[in-house]
Amino acid sequence: MSHFLEARDLTVHYGNVNALRGVNFHVDQGEIVTLIGSNGAGKTSSLMAISNLIQGTRRGTVEFGGEDITHLAPSKIVKLGISHVPEGRHIFPKLTVEENLLMGTFGAKRYDKARAAAVLEEIYQMFPRLRERRTQLGGTLSGGEQQMLAIGRGLMFSPKVLMLDEPSLELAPLVVKEIFELILDIRDRGTTVLLIEQNAGLALQIADRGYVLENGSITLTDTGEALLHNESVIKAYLGI
């Protein structure tokens, strides 16, 4: 069976450090899939390997829509429809909110102003606060607003898959709730989501399926609901 996005036998080394050890996982169209695990388990390396952004040695295969994308340049992977919102947001602090969003169209073969305007309007409908702040410099936004801006920028290419790395990091609980509601909205609008999240409980609540990563290997996979009630997951990651 062919999956929408599939990683097979992913192995990543940074010098003598083994970040991933033959990892296999997949994401089917329309799903929210989450990777959970402690710091250093290999979660970020998994997303970086898919985007071909690894600054080390990578082996294994990545397929998207039945096509082998393992050795494609990161820019080509984006154009195929995989958007990566990295940990830490990485917005442009001296550009306005709208300029930051429009940077999400950078690299398009032909800049279609009408198309960009239509997608921008859709982003503003999803993120009303960004519309309110569209002329404000990115660096003056709150942490939650910057995260919304990073996600909005990631959606500007109308991706088929949105990969999110720690979207709730260092945000207040009420803002985290809002971000997770937005992730569900993004999925409901037709974008498949691959999520890395420090708050394993929240991630599993919205995920169709989850994978547990430990020391670079996947040790457990199940539905999000089943993992929420798994005793070893509860003990290790849910703080209960």
C-alpha cells in the first residue's frame, strides 16, 4: 500500500552521534500524525530528513505521493507541497507581518500576484490577528502571534503537507489552546499535518495516529487515543 508521505529506514548521523536509527513512519492524506518523545529522541531530525535539511549523514528513503523525493533539493520539496515550520519560528523581525507572509511565496517559478492575494486573504481569515497587525513589524509581535505568523507563512505555498516543529514552545496555555484549534482547522481545510510537540497530551488529543521515538528509534505506534491511554506513554510523557 502506498502512503501519502512515507519515510523508510531513515538513518541520520551527526559525526559520531546517531540521531535516527532506521526509522519508519507514514502519514496518510487528511491525517494529523504526531511524533512524540523526549529531547534528543530524533523528532526534529525526522522532519529535517524529510525536508533534506540534514547537516550530517542521511540514509533511507522518503516518498511523497508515490514519488521518491529523497535526494531532491529542499526548495523542490517545498514546491511539491511539503511545507516545514521549524522550531523557533524564524520570522523576519524587521519585515512587516504581510511582508513575512509574502516571503512564503519565495521561490515560486512565476509570482502570481492575484493568487498570492487570494491565499493571503485566506490566511487572514484563519488568523484575524495577523490581519490586524499586517503593517506591524514581525519582531514586535507577541510569541503567540509570531507562531501564528510562522504557520501562516508556511501555508502561503498552499502545501499538501504542513510539518510543524514544537508550535506551542514557550507559549501561554490559552495561546497553546488557540494554536491547537488552528491546527485542527488547517487539517479540516484539507492540509495533512505532521506534528512534533513537547505537549504530548495535547498532540495525542488531536492526532489520528502517533509514533513514540526513543533514542532515535520508534518504539511504539498507535492511534492518538490509544497512546493517550497507554500506561508507558502516560508514565513517560504525560506526567500523570
